[in-house]
Amino acid sequence: MNKHFSDTRYYLTQAASHLNRGIREELSPVVRRVRRRLGREVPEPTPETPAEKARVAAKRSTERVVETASDAKQRVDNYRGGDGDAAA
């Protein structure tokens, strides 16, 4: 019976950890905007290890791809004369 409790505690700890990371990730843009407006902006830490550098590069590439795709979609919608909602 004790094994079940220890397993449950482990999985609850993991779930709480994932929840914490998810909330921080989702709210990070809001936190940055608030800090910028209050004048308490914290500079982004510079990556030191090769893994961190690769992670930052991948994130920037992903952001560029998403931005480019949304711009392209908007241009196509404007060209077609629609607002994009009626095409679905």
C-alpha cells in the first residue's frame, strides 16, 4: 500500500512541475510587457552551452516561420478579397 502512495506522490509532483512550466511559458509575454512598461525589464540571459544555443536558434527559427506563414496567409486573403473566415 505504501508503494501506491509513493507512486502517487511522484506523479503529483511531476504534474505540478509541468503545470508550473506551462503557466510560466504561457504568461512570459505578459510578464515581459508589464516589466517593460514598469521599467524593470530583465535582459534575456545569453546561452552558454551548445545545447542552449541550439535551443535558442530553434526557437527563433520557429518564431520566424510562424510569422512568415501568418504574413503570407494575410497577403493571400487580401489578394482574394476576403477576410479569411469565409474561405473555411
